Amino acid sequence: MTTHRIALIPGDGIGTEVVPAACRVLKRAGSRHGIDWDFEEFDWSCERYTREGSMMPEDGLEQLGAHDAILLGAVGYPGVPDHVSLWGLLIPIRRAFRQYVNLRPIRVFQGVPSPVRDAHPGEVDFVVVRENVEGEYGEIGGRLNRGFPDEMAVQESVFTRAGVTRVAEYAFGLAERRRGRLTSATKSNGIVHTMPFWDEIVAEVAAGHDKVAWDQEHIDALAAKFVLDPSRFDVVVASNLFGDILSDLAAAVAGSIGIAPSANLNPERAYPSMFEPVHGSAPDIAGRGIANPVGAIWSAALMLDHLGHPEAAEDITSALTAALASADVLTPDLGGTASTDEFTDHLLGLLDEA
């Protein structure tokens, strides 16, 4: 029996509803594959911030470092500015643990109609590889002359050779294991320094991966092609900001942001990686028991795969595929009437049949 120590951070809003659902699925999959779980839950959230003045304690990162992985629900809630909640919890975790790859798989599932006419199940299946710790989300900058007519704000992007190289290497390696095609997102016709630098390094990395066919697309044209021809893509590598935007757009193409997972990976495994659904805290439906747990459960499957249990991960994704395809028990965002617990119960039944 293998035991994994997992830090649970349900966080805000529906995070407190979908993380327990994911844990139920992990326990069931674990019992089938000889995996035991040592879950430790942390109440780090906007509620904690309003109560204690910080999203997590001063030694929070040290506490998390003792775990094999982190499963997070959602961050953000009305009353706490988004830059406070994210920079107080999510971003420090990503950076302290060198989680420089943000992996966001996209699929169109049977039973989840895409709003895009030509996006069909079995045809749209790609991955956005987002650089996760530098780029446009740099901390360099500031505000000057606050409150005066000449007030200004400066925000610096930071692209390093090491940072771009490592995420490009990861993306090309992933493309080699998938269908052998990669697209790099750029905007070198308008952003004169960082994007040509990005392009040059991607081309250098590509030279070492001759089995991968690759191209680059300007971000505006690429966004349009995600909608017009989503089935053409396999692996898309992008900077922090571009990857963030593209992956949310791709989730919408797949039919619901509620089903989209993500993995914040430290590929070298020197630090714990973190897994989280993309959907956010959804305060408008929080507490009603109707949140879609698919994104969290799929994220848990990504965690299983990262921890070295691909068969258990595949059992979960296969059960998810079957649950969505049957269309019998779906949450309201997918056109059904099921609660979070009812969908999870249905999924567990399918998992038992696998």
C-alpha cells in the first residue's frame, strides 16, 4: 500500500464543495489501486484574511512543503480584492515551489455540447502549457503620483532564458508523447523585446525535438483559431498571461469552464505540485450544493498521474467521460438538475463498474 500526504486547501466559495467530492473519488480509486491518502486540510481563504489579516500563516509554505502534493479548490471572494487573495496564497505557492508549468488539458466530451459549431467529441483534445512563474505577472513596477492628474502605473514583464527554455522543453517533450504537434503563442509583431526573445528560445528548443512539427501564431490570430478550428491543436505553449487567457477560452470552447482542470507542476519533483480546477470560487452559487465537481475531480486525476499512478488516473477520467456522456446525472451548469453530491455518487458507481 502506497501512502501519499496531500495538503487540502478548499479555499473560497464552491471550493469547499468540490474538494470533498474530489477526495471521495480519490479514496475510491485508491482502494482499487492500493493507494492510501493522508489528507491534511488548511482553512486558508478570504474568510481567514478578513479574520486574521492574511490568506495563510507566515510558515504556510513550510507547512505545505512536507506534503507530496496540494489539492486546491478556489481562491477569491467578494470583499477581498483579487490581487490580495491571489498574491496572498496562490501565486506565492506557485513561485516558492517552482511550479513553472501550468498544465491545462482541454477536451470536448460527449454530453457537453460546445458552443462552437465544429467542435466535436473525440476531435478536440489538446493541452495548453502555460509558463507559470514569470512573464507578464512580474512583481517589478509601482505607482507614482497617486491621486494627481499625472498619476502613473508601471508593470514590468520578466522573461528569462532559463524560464522560457524550461517551459518550452516541457511542452515539446509533451508533444512528443502526444500527437507530435506544437503551437507557440507569440505577439512579436507588437511586443518588441520579450516576444522576439520568447520566439528565439522556442526555436532553439525546437531544434532538439525534430520529431515535433511546430509553428507559432500571434495571440490574436490564435484566439480566433481556437474558435474557428479547435481540432487542429495538440500542445500549445504560451507565456503566463497568454496561457491564462487561452486556456479559459479553450475551456469555453469545450462547453463549460466548470469541467476544466489544471496542474501547477514542478517537473523536477523537488517541491510539491498543486492541482486545482480552473472555475474559481463562483460566489453566486456557493453554498447551494449545485457546483460542478468535474474540474476538481479531473484535477485530482492529474494529481494521481503526477504521483505515479497513471492507471488510477485513467480510471477516473474514463468514469468522468462515461458520466458526462450518459447525460443522466448532470449539474445545472451542464443543463441537468443534479447536486454536487448526486453527480459524485453517480461517478463513484461508474468507477466501481470500471
